[in-house]
Amino acid sequence: MLPKTIGPLVFLLLLFLAHPLPAKTLTYANPLHFGTNTGREDHDELRDPCIIQEGGTYYLVFTMWPFTDSSAKDPSKPDMNSSPGIRLYSSKDLTHWTPGPWLVKSSTLPEASPYKHRFWAPEIHKIGGKFYLVFTTDNWTKPEYNATGHFGYHAFIGVADKMTGPYQHISYMPDSACDTTIFGDDDGRVYAYMPFGDLFVQELDLSRLSEGKVGYKTPRRKIVSDDFADIHQPSPKYLEGPWAMKVGKRYLLFYAENYADGYWTGVAYADNPLGPWRKDPRGRVFWGGHLAVFDGPDGRPWFSYRGEKVPATRGLLCVDPFEVSADGLVQCPDPSTTPMTVPVASAKATKKRRP
């Protein structure tokens, strides 16, 4: 005979199986509003948003207002009228964002720091258990304070043991471009993708980053042209904002396309990080600005991007999921502008579905 306690337990188990707990869901609505808390004024508008998910928390960095360059420098204004730096934000639900530490802040840097102003297109990448911060910067105080001896677009990279920093050994990436991004492959190799109107790639050497030195293992190679005649599509003014990722054995390279009606996203495909790369024949696959890709709550890859399609989202933080079909092509929905609800995948399921 079964113990008397078994009966109630069996009953509860049967009751649970007949009426399981509802699946957990997450609801979001673009644009995701928040004040950027610069210490001067709060602005929802941003550029180049990059979300990365780590340990069930979403982290965000972005180009912070004012979006100025050295031609607009003004010594009478805070930070010479530059963006104040790079601040890390965090969220558990993609809707409520909490300001965190300043990863780089202009006002705390020495006058002669070569990464004192601008702070465009910051990104964080987790590679080999380390976190790498990449951003475009220069120093507007004196040309000679810059790594190249003049104002301009200079990419820098730093490394940390934790997402929240501190980021150390922040060093110049020689001959780099605005919006330079990096990608770490499964074999430990790291690549830099740089937009100079067209897109270029080089294998990166970070072995001496602790000494403040960054090098390259391969020469610069042009991989994607801003001339779209090869796919019989209208050509953009130029390409910028690349983002590389791997799905299975295939590599994807997203990039921002500048058209008269705003920023669109295109994508190219390759079997090797160095190429050859083949453009998606559709040309424009998603109507959204300079984007990044992160692991979404439902286990799919998601875009973080600057809204472009409608006035209600233009210039503001937006997110949406996308798919990669069985034949390796990116499938994107229209940018969402109404509340969207998605199931929340378990950490185990997310890890299993991740490419």
C-alpha cells in the first residue's frame, strides 16, 4: 500500500498537468522611451544603439546627445560641446532602463587624452570570456593630442573582465574608420570591419592590447561595395555601421544604407569572415538605422536600432526580432510600432536555439 502522503501528491501532479502554469511572456512597444541622464538635459533621441544580453540582463550603450563633431567644438560649453561619454544602461524587460556606470566620461579624462571627445557608435562584444568596448573618438583640444596628429574618426578599443567595467588598456586601432566593429569567431580569431563608404575587413591582433598596441594580421580587404549595380538595386549614398555575426557555418554582415528616406539595413553572406561576401539581392531588408544584434527574450536574434520608418519612432530606441531561414537568408518583419508580446524562453532553451 502506498503511503497516505502519496495520494495528494499524485492529485496535485495530475492537476498541474491538466492546468499547467501559463507561459511567461514579455510585452514591449517601440519606441522604448527613456531619458539619457547626461547630467545636462535628458534626451530620448539617440544614435547607434547597441544592446547585448548577459546573464538575463540587457545592457545598452549608444551615441549620446549632442551628436557633434570637431567642427562644432565650443570651449564655453560642457565637454567642448561634445557627447559627454559612454554610459551603460541595463534592463530586465527591454522597457524599463536604469542608468549605470560611465564606461568613459570626457570630464574625468586628462586634457591630452586621445579619446576625449565625440564618443560615436560605442559597442560591447563578449569574446573569449572578456568584454571589449569599441568606439569612435578624438580630442578636440589640440590636433597633436590625437593618435594621428589631427582631428578625425579614430576607433579605440578597451577590455574588461565584466560588462560593467572598468575598461582598461583603451588603445587606438590604426587606420580605422568611424563605426568600426569587431567580431570574434569560434576559433579565437578576431576581425575588424570598417566602413569607408564601402566596407573593408582585416584580421585583428589584440595580443599586445595590454601594452596599448593594436595590430592587424591581414591587409585591408574590400568586401562590400556601395555600388548596388551587381544586385540591380538602387545604390545608397554610402554604407556604414557594420555588424557581423555567425549562424551555423554561415557569416552574416549587416550594414546601414544611407538613402534619401533615411537609413535602411542591408546584409551580405559569406562562408569565411574575410569573404568573399555576397550581398542579399533584395538590397534593403529592414527599414531601421545603424543596428546591433543581441539574444532576445524568446531565444531568437533581435535587432536594436534607431527608428526610421515613422515619425513616432524616428531617432528613438527600437527593438524587433528577426529570423534566419533554413537556406540562410535573413527574414525581417516590418519595424513594429504597436505593443508586441513574445514568449520568454528559458535560459536553457535560449542557449540551445542560439546559432
